[in-house]
Amino acid sequence: MVRAVVWDIGNIFARWEPEAHYDRLIGRERRERLFAETALHRMNEAIDLGTSSRDAAYAHAELHPDWSDEIRRWSDDWEETFRTAVPGTAEVFREVKAAGMPCVSLSNFGPDTMERAKALHPVLREFDREFVSAHLGVAKPDPAIYEALEVGMGLSGAELIFTDDKPENLAAAEARGWKTHLFTEADGWRARLVAEGVLPGGGA
């Protein structure tokens, strides 16, 4: 029986779109060069593990002087990369909360960007518990982050259902016995929660 619902955050509650932001800033061709030459997503892994976005971006900019201004904007413009809410997710989340089911976040996020995300999308302040990579020093899909949630909640994998947009993160959860759902849109996630008995049929 499901006793808690576990939610990823990026591309579940809001679109994380750094590529789209840089396309607007410098055009797609230059953006593709920037990302290829400077490994910005690899840099972001340090943020997910606890480095502030400013420290990570500004240090990385020093390694790539030809792109230094653009790299610093990874932190300076961060809100522009996470502004667009995913339709319907907040409503499903609050429906689950109203049904009395604990809602827990499990997300790869930086220490400051998590707070900036909450300012943009206040629904992110409403979780019963949060398990964020920057706070734990370990990121999905490392099994240790799933274990941390199990221990923190006092629940086994069979008592959890988890949605994420990345198959590799779901596979790591499935290996521990969690129920999982690949998120593509809120209606599909809601239908799965109905099927699992978390939500009643019908409704919104």
C-alpha cells in the first residue's frame, strides 16, 4: 500500500530550460558551441552536490575566458531558466495533500537554486519533507539518496510511489522496490495516482 508520494521537481512542477534561455540570449548556434565547449551541465553537477550556483559558475567562467560572461549568467539569470510552470502539477499535488497522503520531494537541486525555485513557485514550500541532493551530498540516481529518503520517512520502497522525468532515476528507485511513474504531463500522473488508490476516481 502506498503511504507517501515522492515527487521530482524539475520538469514536474516547472520546466528547467537553460538551453532555451541561452538560445534567446545568444542564438542556438552559439549556445550549442557554448554548451559543447564548456560542459555547463557537468558544471551543474557540482551545484547539485552543494556548491552555490554563483561560486560554481564564476569559477567555471575563469576556466573559459572566451565564454566567461555567458557562463556567469548560468547563476545570474537562473530564474529565467525555471520560470515556466508545468500545467496541472500544482493542482494534482494539492489534491494528494487534501487526500491526507504525505508528499515528499526527491530532487537534484543546488542549495541556493532550491530557495530561488521556491520563490518562483511557492507550491514547492508545501512538501511534508524534502530530500534535496545539495543538502544530502548525493544525487540521483545514486542509490544512497533513495536510501536516505526511506530512512528519513521510515518507509520501505513498496510503500512509496515516485514520479520523475528521467528513466535512469526511476530505474534506481525500482531497484529498491519503489512504484514509479515516468512523468510526461500532469493528467497522466493523476490517472496513475487514481489507479494506485491514492486519489479517488473522477474529479479534477
